[in-house]
Amino acid sequence: MFEEIAYMILADGNEKSRFEANAYLRAARSLRSITEDVEDIYNRGGIEALTSVEGIGKKIASYIEEYIKTGRIKRYDDLKIRYPVDFRDLSRVQGLGPRKIVSLYKYAGVKNIDDLKAALADHRIASIPGFGEKSEKEIAENIQIAEMSFRRIPLPQGYRTAMEIADEIERAAGTVRVSVAGSIRRMRDTVGDIDLLCVTSDPPRAIAAFTGSKHCQRVVSSGEKKVTIATDAGVTCDLRIIDKGSFGSALQYFTGSKDHNIKLRKIAIDRGLKLNEYGLFRGNSNLVENQGEEKIYAELGMQYIPPELREDRGEIDRAISMTLPELVEAGDIRGDLYISYEFIRKYGADVLKKMERLQYFGVVLGSPEEKEGIKSVMNDGRIFLGIELTSKTYAEDAGEFDFTVLDLSGFPDEASARGAIESVKPTFIRNVTGRTFSSGRKMDPANIFEAAAKSGSAVMITASNDAFDPVAEDIMPHREGLMFALASFAQRPDDLGDMTFGIGIARRAWISKDRIINTMDYEKIAKIMRRP
């Protein structure tokens, strides 16, 4: 809110307004950086406590008090009557400052991004004083970049793009290391932008490789240490050139999340230390120079916290008490538990036989009749044969199969899905979350998980690039007492055993390794699969 007040004040365009606006911008920056909730600060000591925050004077403190008490700030409301414009979003369009935004409102009725797009479509911008045809063209280009800041794309799409760009940079001469940070490293189900960190002895070459990437549509901004491009994935990508000695600190900082980092900085302050993207400092001494992230957490008296857990959901307290769960890693996976009938028909059973790093596979049929088409896998001891049950077929006898998979997506409602789970007691259930029933009603995963736990059914997590199922946030509160299985749902031979996103979901959901069935060896899994 203070940021928008500043924009509206700047619209007046005189020196006095600039001075006042800067005060509001400083206040906005200060409030974003503090580790304590601003209302807690006020409750502790009123306006006097608020003014103890750097950048907050008495006038702005009184506005904070007004907002806490009434939910409004009269100064903001008065300015909004004069300027009913979304300064915050419009200012994201490169080249649009407060005064130009006011001109757009005054001459073209532009209040928001949609209005701006309409004005561009009608070519109303060029005739506005201070703009012209060149400005109109630049705004049309820049608005696409601005819209990327509102967009989020699925994790698999962002992950693939990030890894391919990183690979292009790594091939440039002088590059020592490139790492993906941000929400991709934390395995969030959606990605707002891509963050890459690079250590290199030749920054210009690394930057040239970055801006020359096959995924680069346009260079948004370019400096010696940071470059931003618009990608063909629909989001922007930042490349930061990092000094080797501070790489671990930078990786920790730019991985986030913001809330996790704020709490971590508070712990550092309580210990008389300062934590930022350059290091962990006691005075002028960097305690973690040339060290990895693990050293930062160790110096703060806690376990190393894996990136997927860094969301301020209790992970710091657990790390301090040394009780974080042991999470699954790629090397722990012993088998792939969902290979479709169509895959075997298309690529043959020999593809599975060549996968020596895995001990077993689960081949899933849609009906008993499909057995005729895959006789080549029937006698392979590493292959368990399963059948997928649906809302129409779950009552059929599946005794001749090693395991059953109950697909919940076709059930008309939650009650019928729970009834099927309790009746069939399937080995696995899938499409548990992030989905709707065939009737369009949303299912409550808590109730489904309860039925699965009672029936001894494991929850199958989709790990496929093509069928990514973002279930971590739904699973996390209900993970205790449940077993899980990861499955690639391979569409191509290269997908076999690729559990990247399934592992990410499991780790993000705090699922301990011993709750994941396909970390078991063949002898143990055979008992679950009804095979002696």
C-alpha cells in the first residue's frame, strides 16, 4: 500500500512530492525486510515501537496504526479517488513511470493492464502527449514481459527449461558451476520465474551463452552481475554471476523461500550474526566463505534443511531439535510401479530387461483380456502384473493379479470412492488429489487418505513429466500412518525409472523414506504384491 501511495504522490511531478514519495518507498522496503509481524510490533509498544523500525517516521507510523485499527488509510483512499489506477501492476511495464501512467489514464482511460492492452490494440497510445509510435511499440513489447511476472507455469515445464539453459551455460568456456535456485529447487508445483546462479572465470562468455540460449526470446535487462531474459516457457529467467567464495550463501539465499529466510536471518541476529546472500558474518568475518549451504545451517545450530522443506512450515524448529525426517533420494528407488499396457505393446518387454539399475517393475493392465498382448513379460521374475480398477470395474475379481490400482478420477462422489477403497482394499490408489470427481465435485483428500490408511492401501504419486500431479501440500498434513509409492507413468523408454518429480513431491510433503514402498528391495515388495 505504501508503495502505491508513493506512485500516486510521484504523479504530481514536483520536487516536494518526490521527497515525500521516497519516504513511503523506504517504509515499504523496511516493512518487507523486518522479521517480526508489524502488528505485533505495534501491540508491543504502539507508535513509538513502530518508529524504532528503520525507515518508519511518526507520520507513516500513524498510518500503520490507522490501518491496524480500521483496515483502511484515509490518505490512500483520497489519492485513489484522484487516481483510480493500478500503479503497482502498470509500473511493472518497463518504461512506465507514475507520470506516464497518469497520462495514460488522463488521455486513454487506462486504469490497469487490461485497459492498456485495449488501448494498444486500438492504437490510442501514439497520439498521447509524450508518447509516439516508438513508445507504443516498446510498450507493446514490454507488456508481454510484465505479464510474465503474474504467470506461473507447471514445475515440469519450468524445470526442463531451467536445466536446458543451465546446460547451455555450462558448456561456455570458463564456467565452473551453474545451479538452479528459487521455487524450482524447492520443487513447488508451479514456477513464477527461473533463477540460475553461475560461478565463472569468464562472465561475458557465460552471459553470451545465456542470452544466446534457444529458450531466450528477448533480453529484458543486462548488467555485469545479473541478466534477465524472457523465455519461450512464458516466464522470465535471471542469471546471477556469483563469486566462488560466496556461492553457498547465494544458493541458500536465492533458493528461498522468503519466509524461511526471514526466520533464518532472525536466528542469526539473535546469535549476534548477520546473514545475507554474501555470507554469514560475525563483524567483518565471513564464517562460511568457500563453504556450502550445510555450513550455514550448522553455524546456526541446526540440521541441514533440504530445499524442498524451506517454506517456514516448522522445518526450522525441527532442524534445531535435530528431528527432520530422512527423505527419499533418487538412489533409494528400487523399482517403478506403474508401466502401462500401452507402453509394453509399443516398446516391448526388452526395454524393461535392459533397466538393470531397477530390481522390479509393476506392469498395469486395463482389463484381464490384455494379458494376451503381453505374454512376453509374464515369466519375467522382476515384473509384477497389476490391473487398474475404475468406478465401473472395481467390483470385478482381481485375484489372478499381483496387485491392484484403484483410479479415483471416475467416481461420481467422495462417498462412492471411499466405499470402493473400503470394499476392494486395493494395493494402490491414484488420482487422489488435485483432481475432481466425474460429477465435478472436489474431493477432500483428508477423507480419502483416512480410507486408504484403514484399508492398507498405498497412495500412488505420479512422477511423470506428462502427468505431473501436484499433491505435496495435500499430503503433508495426513502423511502419518500412510504408505506411498512413486511411479514414472512412463510414456517413452527414457522416462522409465525417472522419479524426479515424484521424489520432489515426496520430499516436499515431508514423507520419510521408510514410508515409500519402492525403496524396498525385491523380497519385501514381493510380500506386498501377493507373490510368495
